[in-house]
Amino acid sequence: MPLDLPAPSCSFASDNSAAVHPAVIAALSAVNEGHVLAYGDDPYTRAAAGAFDEIFGRAVDVFFVWGGSGANVMALASLWRPAGAVVCTDIAHIHVDETASPERVVGVKLLDMPNVGGKLVPAHIDAHVHTLGVQHHAQPCAISLTQSTECGTVYTADEVAALADTAHRYGMKVQMDGARIANAVAALGGTLDALRSFTVDAGVDVISFGGTKNGMMYGEAVVYLDRSLAAAAPFVRKQVSQLPSKMRYVAAQFSALLDGGLWLANATHANAMAARLAHAVADLPHLRLDAPVVNSLFPVLAPAAAAELRAWCPFYDWDPSLHQVRWMTAWDTTPEDVDRFASGVHAVVPGAAR
Ligand SMILES: Cc1ncc(COP(=O)(O)O)c(C=O)c1O
């Protein structure tokens, strides 16, 4: 039976479903005037690259690209070595959600390890050390970690540093899939020091820095903290079809987010909406739900309840074998949306008053 309650104005499917922040639209409009040189040789791209120097507190090399999978492919392609392999988790986006593009486009073997709370741990790297230098095995040349992780957890700075130390000891580079890096920074204190603590200070070499999930229309940035890796990056970006010709429109969006801290405000809000939702359904004894760290929740819901709720307000499955779904909030989820969604949850979960 369809739920007879006012539905939220947004879905809880993904932060990719969110609208574009008005400041980003305004920034697109502001640069939409006259001709500038293409492919990044323009003042807007230089200004946006400078904004990354500011947030990282040192000079970095920034390459704007079209999308998140493309950013990962470009980053990994610039770490490629013959017979290369990349150590990642079994839930890594590069492993389960990028249609084998690292394997096909980059030409690396992904060595997926059983995640520990969504994370890679140094033992996962140690497990492959015996293969180094052995001609019968793909050669681990990098590790890839996702911050925040696919299951909504966050690496501490110490955890990243331990991984980077281990990887570097064996000659491997460290790539961070930061499609939701802003949500991780927000969860770790919401300061630039927090960002720097788990990136530059922890030994990360290259970051896929997300914008789309945090209020942009499209576009991500590949940020080289190890600047020696950036020499080949322009060529790699073009080879993997991630060079936007009208670069100013990606750059302007990043400036809108980074200048003035909108990126952290958006992510802090999205995280807070997930926390609000968790609080609003915490009284339901039949809903198994861990407290969210960032902007996603992973409750276990009976299939009939999930179907009824989903028909009223969309969201995705996470692990159907466990009846686990994912509810995700975004920069534009409102408290009213959350409260309406929570009413729907109360209506479908057994044990709650109908
Ligand atoms: C962890 C993670 N990395 C990367 C991406 C990039 O995806 P896309 O290529 O759809 O922008 C996503 C998108 O959902 C993601 O969740």
C-alpha cells in the first residue's frame, strides 16, 4: 500500500541526485562572458588552481577533469608501471563501480582486499610484499584508499599515515579517492588543518578531489601533492579523455566552492542531516543502524518495508544479501525533508505505530 504521508522534496538516494548550489550556478554565469583560451590556459583555471594551494597550505599541481571515475583513472594512470597492480578494498569504487576501467584503460590489476570497516590497513599491503620482484606476479605500484569510504567511515590521519609509510617503504604510491573528501574533512573537525593532517602531512601522493557530490554540476580535480608525479599528468589526462576544453567552467565551480569555505559548509550540512535522520529513527528497535560519520546511513530493513518506503521516496540497496540499504543526504537536504522521511520510516518499520 502506498504511504499516505507528505513525501520529502528530495530523495535519499545519493548526493549525486542533489541540485547544483546557487553559488556554483552564479559562478558559471559570471565566467560565461566572451572568449578565453581553451584547455586551461585561462585566468579562471589559474585562480581555481591557486585555491587548492591555499587549502593545502602549499603549492600543489591541480588538473581539472570531467568526472570522478575519470579522476581515479587519470590518477592511477599517472602511477602506472609495467605489470602494475593497485591494492584497494573489496568495496572500493574503483573495484566495484567503475566497470573495470582501471583494468582496461589504465592496465593495472586491482588487488582487492577484505575491507576493515570500509578501510584498507597496512597488513593488506604486507600481504603482497612477497610478490615484489617476482616475474610471475603483477607488481603492486600503488594503493588506493577512499576518503570518506564507500560505507561512510573515515580514515584518521594516523591511519592514512600508517598506510602511506608502509606503501612508500615498498616503493608504492598512495592515491586517495576523495569523491567525498569534504565530508571526511567535515567529520574530522571541518578545518583546513584536518584536511592537511590526512593528506599532505600523512604522505598521500595524489588525490581525486570531489566537487560533484558537494554542490557542483560536474567536474573533479586530480591534485598532485607529490609534484614530481605531475610532469606526465597533462599527457595522461588527455590520453584518458579527461581534458575539458572549456576548462573555465569546471574551474569556476571549484572557485565557488573553495573560496570562502562553501565546500566545508555544504559537507558539514550534509553530514548533519544524516545525523538528524539517525536520531529521528533511533527509537525503532527493529531498525539496525550504526550512527553515521558522514552523509550516509546503512540500515537493515525488511524487503517489504524497504519497497514501500522506496516507492514513496527513492533510495538504493547497499547489500541485498543482508537486506541493507543506503540512505544518503546531500548539501540541499533540509531538516524538513529528514523529518518527513523519518515519519515514513516510522510508518513502515514493524514495531512502530502506524
Ligand atoms: C567513492 C566514489 N568514488 C568515485 C566516484 C565517481 O563517480 P562518477 O564517475 O560517477 O563521478 C563515486 C561516485 O559515486 C564514488 O562514490
